[in-house]
Amino acid sequence: MIERIDGLPTNIINGYKVRPGKPLPFGVSHVPNGLNFSAYTSAGTGCTLVLFSRGVLEPFAEIEFPKSYRIGDVFCMIVFDLDYEDLEYGYRIDGPFQPEAGHRFNKECILMDPYTKLVSGRDVWGEEPDWNAQIYHYRSRVSFDDFDWEDDSPLEFPPEDLLIYEAHVRGFTKSASAKVAHPGTYAGLAEKIPYLKRLGINAIELMPIFEFDEFENSRIHPETGEKLYNYWGYSTLGFFAPKAAYAATGRHGMQVDELKQLVKNLHSNGIEVILDVVFNHTAEGNENGPTLSFKGLDNKTYYMLTPEGYYFNFSGTGNTLNCNNPIVRSLVLDCLRYWASEYHIDGFRFDLASILGRDPLGYPLSNPPLLESLAFDPILSACKLIAEAWDAGGLYQVGSFPAFGRWSEWNGKYRDCLRKFLKGDAAQVGELAQRVQGSPDLYQSSGRTPATSINFITCHDGFTLADLTSFNEKHNSSNGEDNRDGGNDNHSWNCGAEGWTDNAGILALRQKQMMNAFALLLTSRGVPMFVMGDEFGRSQQGNNNAYCLDSSLSWVDWLQLKANHQLFDFVTSLIAFRKSHPCLRVNKFDTTITTIGLPSSSFHGTSAWSPDWSQESRQLAWMFCLDGIGTGNSDVDLVYVIANMAPSTSWFSCPELPNGLRWCVAFNTGDPAGPVLKHEATVDKHGLLVGERSVIIMTA
Amino acid sequence: MPQQPFAPTRASQKMTLNITTETLTSHVSLFLEGEVDTTSAPQLLQTLTEIGLAELAELRIHAMSLTFMSSAGLRALVYAKQKMPHSSRLIFVGGSADIQEVITRTGLGNAVMLVETVDDIP
């Protein structure tokens, strides 16, 4: 092969052979015989490349970019003959320190490359660095991007067929009870894939895995002396880099390969991978926070600033990323394209996504360019885009998020309505009817579908399902904030005792309430999601905001799987039931009449065809029907759900069925013999008794 | 800004890799001594190229005297397996626990069979 004529150095600076580089791609990239470094700064007046050997405190070289090594606002340089496996690098940017003008340049700071694909310096979770000696904490490195995917590609499941399982990489297997070889890591999670297959979920949503600092805002609990961390990770340092301390091979710098291997394994077992991504703020905080990367590169571009140069705080964490600035928009696009193409990621859930629709001064945009770009990007076209459609600045956009026909939403209204209905609150049945159909009141008029609604009753924010049925109040004293943190509107019910009890009746009711929750969640149209461990009753002892707890309180206790196998079996059976009944996964708002004369969705009460919409009603039944004509399946798929949250048993008559069809009970959460009926019981054609606070699911 | 490097680092030390090749009728063995990293990986790749991977039924990499293998070194193994016939075997003999762990956890172990000693080869 002919040698490239631009593959040789043209200059020597400080003993290093260099050449003018290429502005694209941003970050560091391999070129013949060298590395191309590219860094953007619109107001910086000078740029110096700082080079380290891995793990060494002081740099071995600093190479100032010649003035001519700049194209537009991008400094770019090729440096030859570097050992890229051993290399760590950063930048010093020269420029004015004028906070009132938005500039915070400081040549003394060594800055992490925002486009770095690999970060070192935090390779082992909880290993505290020497804060005084270390002059450069989060170190950019050069990664290999040549993983052998073989035939793997994103799975592209239809969104209406997803069953999403939210998990924290470390918490999922950190407990010794997980019995994995590498607890709390990507490799550890991979060892639990057989379990996930047995459960039946087909998508795992990983809480933040972009590089973050678990020591950010870490502190000692004033009473217990326990170390509190940034455990959840909602504070991004490296948008293109996987967290090294989540890798069993992180201390060897092999986290990229380990994570890719996890994705490959999940895909080969029929499980999509969705990443929880945090573009609403960064780990640099406000004017009192550290200068790690963006602040020192181009503060005014990357952050929403007041006219006086302070940081807007729509995230509640100190700063707000200026997402609709064209440069930041490009960074977000580049980032997601990178994860989709290099890691085969199937989708993204955007934390506090409403921030992505604000302009540089924080005003909501009617047609946010970033959201539009993401919706129509060719590389992201098959990725699920899921918005947490609110922010900490008061913007609440569930049902009105600028979707461009593509975005789904965490449906907080589903969560609240289901919780209230389950605990027996009045005035819920009307809204419940909307939620179980996929929330047409929110999405139909804008032309969207039931799969727009990510239905959830629990997630990482708030109570676990077990705690939702065991506590009326939050108990967050472990967080060291005098129980002032965490939400207060939990819509929870302790079933008669707060927390621990040995009262058999209360415990039985709690178990039934958890089953009721899963029964309603998994028979609702839309996309169901639940949080790790709910399937066997994981508890955080009433803590509804475990963001800082790296302990057994937040880790999954796998001993509970054996202890509560009844719940686990029920959930796996329900998941299998959902998968086998396409009428539960219809992805259109449709009330047409099917070929057997039944509407595709209908609502009922104790009398068929007569729902009680009164304020005092705690009972609702609904029927989903899917015509098989034209789908290759001559059968009509029918499911009838009866939800009786009244404190009394009631007789429910069932809709008459044509063509000799009979209703059969598949699940009954009120059956003392067990909720899963091994042999589906045929229902008397007149109806059946439904116990208090019970859900019955029938087929025909 | 100092002009000289500080304490010697891996980057500043001259790393050596010695490779001994043994060719038998049933297989080829490479005995590795020293370290495989970005500087010595090309030497390993050159040796792999020279032994004729395309017709090789079995390649054994003896790592008992290998003290370090970086990502570049592991990729040389993957490269070798990709060049060999589909039904061939690439066997990694010995090697430290660290090396074996990295091979296994990063998926690079999909390309190789890991054994502790020659007697463990099936």
C-alpha cells in the first residue's frame, strides 16, 4: 500500500515530531504513524497539549499548538511516535478570566478532552486519590475502537413489544448474595443474563454509565460515620467514555471492550440495551465548582449563563448544559451517534429531558433544534428515544414534549394514577381508563401511539415496589440530610403498619398489592418498565432517594429471590402472558369494532358494559380485543382485566362472548391457593366473584 | 516545565519480547517471554504472519514466561484467530491470572481456549 504523503512530520516542537492536524474528528484519533489531537475553543487564545505516562503525576511533555495549527475555532495537531496505550493527555487553554463575560479560562488547569473515549485516574470504585498531589484527575486516553462484533447489530424490537428493566450496574451484583465472580461490574451483570432471560424482560435500561466521579459531593454521614457517595452517577464527566470503575478490567484500562462484550452478550440473548444519559448538566457545578473540561475550554458556549455570567440551574445541580447552542448540539449528536454505532446501543433515556428544549437563556422553545436533530438523525433513526419529560426548573411536559413523532416519555401521570388507584383512593377510575389504554388523552391528538407512554409504577427515583406497599412516609435518614431530601408525594400505603411487621395479614396484603401492581402494569397498553429487584420484593427500608448510598440498602439482595419466589414466579408468568397476547401490545388508539363484534377496547364495571365512573368507584374492568384477520392468525385475541380495589368482594358479570368462546381465569391475585392458575378455570357465563383488593386477568 | 521525563515509566523503559517458535506436525507453538505491548506487538504480529495462519489447524501460545500483555497484545491473538481456518484452535497456555481475567472479561476470550498447562489441552 502506498504511504500517505501527509503521514510524515513537518516540525519538531520540544523534541516531538508534529504536523498540522485535521479538525475532524474532534478528540484524539489514530492516523498513520501518529495521533491527531483536535480541540475546540471559540474564545481561547492559545492551546497546549499536555502529555503524561499512565499513572504518573507530572507530565513528560507539553507541546504548544503553533498559531497556524488552527482551523476556525479548532486547534489540531498530529504528534508522531507516541505510545498510545501508555498515554494520558489533557489541554491547557489560555484566554481571559472574565466571568462576567462568560469566560473562565485558566492556563494553570489541565483539562480533560470532552471527546475522550477513555478516562483513567478513577479505575477502581471508591479508591480515593491523593487530592493534594494530583494535578490532573480525570485523564483522557486513547482507546481501541476495533472490537469484533461478529454478526451483532442493534435488535430493533418494535417499541410496543418492549419490557424494560431499569438497573444500576454496580448495585445489581455488588452484594455477595449475587454470587458472581466480579461483583458490581459489567462482567458481573453479564453473569446474570441467564436470570434476565428467565425473568423474560427484553430491554435493560442502565442507569448512568458515562464516566462520573463517585466522590463528587461525597461526605461522611454525621451520625453513622458511613461514607456517602455519588452512587447513582447523574453527573457526567466523560460523555464518550464508559465508567472505568464499573469494569472488572478497569484497572487495566479495558472497560471499552468489557462493556461492548456485555452489550454483545445481551443482544445474543434477545435483550436490548438502553442507556440513561445526562445532558442537562455536567459535573463542573456552578461558579464554585471545579474546572475540569468545558469550563476551561469554552465556558460561554457550553453553559447557560445569566447576563452577569452566573450559571442557570434548571437541573438543580449547579449548572445547565446549553443544549441548543449549535456547538453543544453537535457534541450531543456526536456522542449519541458514537454510542449507537460503536457500542450498538439500542436506545437512550434522557434525564430531565425538558432542559434539552430550552434556549440559552432558559426559555422553552417550541421547536427545539436539538430534539429535532435527534429525532431525524440517520444514525439514531432506529434508536429508542425516551424523555423524562420534566426538569427541575418547573417545566413539566408529559403529554406535550416536543416529540417530532419519535420520542417516548416516562409517563409520570401513569405512575401517580396507578399508585393512587392501587391504594384505594377515590376519583381514579376515569383517569385509570386512559392510562391502561396507553394514555390517549395525552398522545392521541398529536398523532402519537400508545408506545409513546413508558408506563411505570416504580423507578430508581422513589420507593421500590415493596416499600410502596410498606411505608406511608419516606425514611431517608441514611442520606444524612435529616430526611429533608426525596419526594413527599409518594402515593404509597403501608397496608396497616409502617415498615417492618410480623402481622401475617398485613404481610399478605402487601404481597397482594405488589402482585396487583404488576398485574395492572403488565396488562396496560404502552411500554411497561419496572426497577431491578421489584420482581422479588427488593426493599430499601423506606428510603425513596438512595442516590448516595453504596451499601446493602441499595444493592440487590439476591437472597430475596428465594424468599419471595411466589412473586417472582407470578411476574415471570405475567411477562410470558403479555408476550403471548398481542392485544395488550396494540400500538394504535383504536376503538373500531372487530370481526366478532367486540370493540378493540372497552370498559366495564360490576356489570358488563356499565363502568362506574363515579368519584367513589374503586372498581374498573376492561377488555382488549385484537382481530386476527389479516395477521395470519385466525383467532381473536381477548383479554379481560378486572381490578377491584374496594375493601369488599364483588360479583362481576362478564361480557358475553360469541362463537362459543368462554372466559378463562389466568391470574387471580386474590386466590389463596396462588395467583397463577395452572389450569385456567372456565368462568361461569354469568360472571364471577372478585375478592377485595384483587385483580383478575382472563382470556377467552 | 521540565525538559526531561521524571521517574522511569513503562513508556520510557525498553520492553523486550522474545519469541521462540516450535513447529510440529499437529500444531505450532509460540513461546513468549517478556512483555507484549504497543511496542512489541508488531513483532508478535510479524511472527504470526510468518507461520502461515491460513493453513494452521492449531496454534499454541505459551505464556508461562509472559509478565505483561496489553490490549495491543490481546488484539494480536484475535487477529491470529481471524486469519486461521474456522475449525482451528488457538490455545493460550498459562499466563498470569490478570492476563486470563482480561481475556475472559473483555470478550477477547471468545477467540482463544485458555488452559493452565499443556496437560490440560483436550
